[in-house]
Amino acid sequence: THDVERIERLITDYSQMLKDEVALSTEQMNKIDLKSIVRSVVDDFNNIYIQKRGIKVDLKLDKSISNYNIFGIENRIEQILANLLDNAISFSEDNKKVIVEIEKSKNDKVILRVLDQGLGFKEKKLNKIFDRFYSNRPDKFGEHSGLGLNIVKNLVEIHEGKIFASNRENNNGAKIEINFPSA
């Protein structure tokens, strides 16, 4: 029955993903400030996970920069960050920190990073983690469909961005970085 439940969950997740892809085709890109969206999602996650597991999500940004404008779909940007935070928190032990950083690069990109204090990635080819249905979680992390990071990658590409995964220095967790074109 365990395998049947997993297959049913995969079918449900895949079905939802297909519905989301169809909905995306009708949504309009607008000039949006990434900072305000990120701040809202971070606040939502802190309201849940500080009390539940003692995990705090810290937002770090350069306060001298007034906006971090990109062209995008607001609810899809929220979905990107929520998926990344959900992943980071699921790999974090209680009472740890997850850091979200936003910055502007010299080549006019808006960079969003999510850094956790978990185990990091053990894969040699980190692009594999963005493949559909890929999941390499230890049993203690529960069952997952392997669609979360694939959905994130697809949404980032729709926003003409690029996504990268790496391990933090000294095996101190994982880092996901997204580069969006500035608006």
C-alpha cells in the first residue's frame, strides 16, 4: 500500500503541475518589486516555522537599493520562493536559520538566494536536482514527489531567469541562486 500511496501522490502532483502550466499561458507579466513579494512570503513562513520548529527565515538585502524590479507574475514568484523555503526548511534541523538574500548585480540582474543549514547536496551533478520526479532524500525526510524543484526551474525559466544549486562553504548547507533580468 505504501507504493500505491506514493504513486497516487505522484499522479496528483503531476496533474496539478499540468493545470498550473495551462494557467501560466493566460497570465500576464508585470513590473513587480521582488523585495515586497519576498518580504511577504518570508513573514508568512516565519509565522509558521518559528513557533512550530524554531526555524527563523532571515531576509537580507541592501537597504540603500529602493527597488528590485523584475518582470514577472506575482503569484508565481511567491510559488518559487515558497517551494524553495519549504525545501530548505524540510532539510533543516529545528532551531536553525534559513537565509533569503536579494541583491542587484553589476550586470543588472536581480539575484535571489535561499541558503539553509542542512546537509547540503550530495549529488555530483547538481543540475539533476531540477529534473522532474528526482528525489534523493533520506528516509527521515519523508516522501516527496520530486516535482518541487522542477516546478521552480520551469517558473524561473518562464521569467527568463537562471537557477543554480551549490553547497555552502564548509558543508554548511545548500544554496539555491536565481538570477532574474531587471525591469
